[in-house]
Amino acid sequence: MPIFAIQYLEDSPEIAGITPQAARSRLQDALDRLPITLVLLGWHLPAALLSACAEVCQRGGARLYRWHPLLTGDGTLMPRPEWQVIGLYGDPVPGFQGKPEFTFVCPNRPAVRDAVLSHLRDVLHDGRYQGVFLDRIRYPSPAAGPGALGCFCEDCHRAADQEGFDLDAARHRISQMITTRKGAQEFVCILLDPSGAAASDPDHQALAAFLDFRARSVTRLICEAAELIHGMGCAVGLDAFTPVLAHMVGQDLGTLDECADWIKIMSYGHAFGPAGMPFELLGLANGLFETHRLPESDVLAWLAGATGLSLPMDRNGLRTRGLPPDALHGQVLRARESGVTTLLAGVELVEMPDVSELNHAQIRADLTAFRTAGADGLVLSWDLWAMPLERLDLVREVWTSPVI
């Protein structure tokens, strides 16, 4: 039986207008349409909404998870300026659109570690949840530009020194590398796959070593958080970038799998926002196009070769059409190869102008791709409140019917 999880009630200004009865009714409708076993409930919710959803889960046999941003603000624990990730050029990396929930703090800072673990204990102390879904477990995406590549704070320097890694030397080599067209292309290639770094090229090796250092930094804190969560009797799910993009934000899916009960990969083929594949890939393409004036078709063709993905040959096509089903199928296979044991594919089912504009045939094709690739289930993303409920019927039809 596939595992169906659903994300519900992300913190937003609209939350204040949702009544407990309305929240209860929508969740119950979803459970009636699809055998959902995991409800990933948002953070910073009024107690009445939390209680209403917990009641529905208890009656319906679904496990209630806390949907929990770990390395960004969550309305209660907010990112302090002195905790922020420091980018390649020495400045704090701003959050996407300036939002606290996308303003990242550095996992190597002792104050961050103490604060996030203490906060986890606080939200789990009453025993209401059966699991925690850890979100925002990464560094800022350098698809926003090389300046977003971090972190180079004093605590990262201390952590690097303990490992015998020269962070200043790596920073210098990376800064020099991206000044040329060839170096910028190689920079993107290694972001996508550090294992492709040429052993004979010291710039390549510096960037690959830096990416590995970041991945260890993220994994170390996630494993501590997972140990705490497991110790309090709860399961752990992780929200991860899709495999082709995971390394550039500090996520090693194989090592993260060792401390989690399951991992969701955000293989969003049609979402134009942080973690969405078109959004992140277009950011990388724009950097090459705008900085080094490479022809647009050449940039997309080169990026398709570097990622192994089927991409449109123009930036507008990537923005509006996104990725085809075969690309999503391949991401599931890559996640398995990297060591993910229990793998849930994230699929966007919300309709948001300029963010995700979907259609029935495309959703069916994507769902089929995830199923035929062998995913263990789905995480329906990223908020049931804004999701057309008939799309849950489509999930049931595609994922619970016999395979022919």
C-alpha cells in the first residue's frame, strides 16, 4: 500500500480567518477521498486549529506530524541577524523576498544548535504529535547568484579548522573561478554534482570540498535533531531538494537517510518558487546568460547536458512549461541510487498564479511517472487548504488502481 502524506495549514496571514470547523471539515474531506496516513500540520497555528486537526487524525487513523522549519523562522523562533548565513562576498544572505521563513541561519553556529534543539523539545513536550517533518534543512540556494553561496561565518571557520579544511583558501579559489565564462560553467556543474570535479584542478577540488563540508554541517545538526525527536517517541520525515539540486544546498541524501524514517524529494516539475525545479534551474541559467552573455539556447542546451534533464530550449519555456514526466521519473531513480530507503515524491497540487499553474493531463502524467519509478508514496504539496480536492481523486485513481 502506498504511503500518502499531505501538507496542511502553512503559516500565513490567512490562517487567522480559518475556523476550527472549517479546518476540520477540509481535512476530513481529504481523508474521505484518499487513504492518507500522514498529516503534516503547519507551524505557529492557533491552539484551536491544532486541536481540531488532531481530532480528525485520531478518528481517521492518520498520524499527526509537526511540519517544522528548522533553519529558518517559524513565527516563534526567529532568525537573529547574528545567526544568518554569510555568503561568498562576506554579506548575510537575505531570505527569499525578505521573508523570515526563507531567511536561513547557519547550522555550525552553537547558538543556532542550542536554540533549534530547545525549540523542538518545547513543541513536542505535550505528546500531541506522532512525528516531525523537518523542513528548511539546508543552506540558501546559490541559484540566486554566487553571492548566496555560504557559509563563511566565524563558526564555519572554526568547524572547518577542526576538520583541517582551509575555508579561506576555498573561498578565494571559488571567487576567482566564477570570474571567467569557463569557470562559471564549471562552477554550476560542480554545484550540481561535486563528484564530477577534476582531480587535477585545484579550483574544482576547492569547490567540491566546500560543498562536502556544508553537507556534513547540515547532516550533523539534522542527525542531532532526529535523535532528539526519536527519543521523544516521534518519527522523522525530511523535506529535501530533488537529487539533481540537493548538493548545491548542502544536502547529501544518502547520509540524511541514515537518521530519518523517510525522505520527501521536492521534485516539483512545475512550481516556480524556492525548491521548484524550474525556479532553481532558471536561476542557474540566468546567472550564465546575464553575467557572461552566453546565447540563451546554448545555456539551456548546456544545462540540459549538465543535469541529464529534458529541458526546453528557451528560458520562457522552462518558466512556463516546466519539466516533463521523464525528468521526474529519473529523479526518483537518482534518489534511490543515492541511498534513500523510504522515498516519498513531493507533487505540487495547488493552483497559484505565477507559481504553479497546472492541468489535469500534466498532473496525471507526473503521478504516473512517480509511481512507475517506484516511489514508496507521495507527499501532496504544499497545502491542502489551497488544493482543489478533485486532485486527490486523481491521485487515488492513478496510484491505487492495478498496474497494467
